[in-house]
Amino acid sequence: MKKLMTAAAALALLSAPAFAAGNADAGKAKSAVCAACHGAEGISAMDIYPNLAGQKEGYLVSQLQHFRDGQRNNPIMAPMAKPLSDEDIADLAAYYSSL
């Protein structure tokens, strides 16, 4: 029985998301700058900027972290993401994935 409980606990930890869940309401408040290119509701009016609405939360977290940390280079997004904290990123990802 103890082995079964240990295995269940390990499985639960491994299947948990690798990022902290953000606050969508806080993300909405933080998204004003993003709206200039990605649209007020995460739908861009211009083809050169991707839609963010409905993207998977983990994907958004990963990409914003990569822009911020220099792992993904983009002359527009790198300076936008540089000042974002992990909490900011989680909140923005929660907001856009909820749309």
C-alpha cells in the first residue's frame, strides 16, 4: 500500500504544470501595453503580430520567459518582456489563455 501511495504522489507531481498558475484578472490589468500590437482582446489587427487569445498558458509562459531571458531573440518583444517578473508572465499567460 505504501508503494502505491508513493507512486500516486510521484505521478501527481510529474503531471502538474511546470509553472505557477497566474491570475487572469491581474493579467488583464497588465496587458495594456500588449494591446498595441496584439489587440485589446488578444486578436491582432495586423498579420505580423500573432494572436494571443486562446493560446495555451504554458506556451505563453515559455515564450515570454525566452524573450525576457534572451533565449529567443526578437527586436520588438525582447525589450517588452525584459522587465516582466515571473508573476507578470504567469498573469499575462493566464489572461490570454482564458480568452
